Amino acid sequence: MFLGRYEYSLDAKGRLAIPAKLRNGEESEDWVLAQGLDGCLFLYPAPVWREVAERIQSLATNQRAARRFARLLFSGAVEVSPDKQGRIGIPVHLRRWAALEREAVVVGVGRRIEIWSSENWKSYSDDGGYEDAAETLGEIDF
């Protein structure tokens, strides 16, 4: 399970170090990087990505929203492998989409890792929606 928040910088080649705490214990060095939601990128270990992809592919193709979501998600996704320093290359199209320039926030979110621009993360995390979200999800007791 991925947990925690880490602040890193992209290097001049658009590479980002994935924190060792988030890499340790992963049997596979293969990952999939894709457009996420709310302005971030999703980074999945390959086995988890396969599960996610299967669920998306099981959506009804006669529904316009399902087709659109699948097309946009899969067309922007890329396979990545960390180098010896634990860095992954983030393609230009994904950096633009997530407004990643230099400073990034890497967040562990259970089965996936999210990569945010520092500005987007600050805006998202400061919006006061944490308590609202918890209230909306009233069925979950934690």
C-alpha cells in the first residue's frame, strides 16, 4: 500500500525520482503512467494497471462517456521503468496535462501513486474539501 506525501523536483530531462519508500516492496519494475483525475497523473504498478484496465474495458461501449474515457486514458498512458536512481521519465504530453514544470508532489494513494504539480496540489489540498468528502462518504467509518 502506498502512503505518504513527498516533494521532489523534475530534472532538466523531465525525470522525476519516485521515493524509495514508494518503490520498495514492488515486485515489478514495470509501471504505467497515465492521466489521472483532478489535474494529477496516476502511476500504477503493472499488475494493478492490468486490473484497472480490465475494469475500464468491461464498460459498455455503447455509452459515449465510457468510450471517451477509455480512449483518452489509454491513448495518453505510457509504460515506464525506473532507472537505477529510481527516476521515471514523464513524457511532455503528460507533463503539460498535469502542469508539471519543476516542482512536484508525489502522493501515495493506496494502490496507486499520484504525481501533482506543487501548485495544483496546494490548490487541491487547501480547498477545505476533506471534511466535506468524509461526510459525503458517510458509510465509511474510520
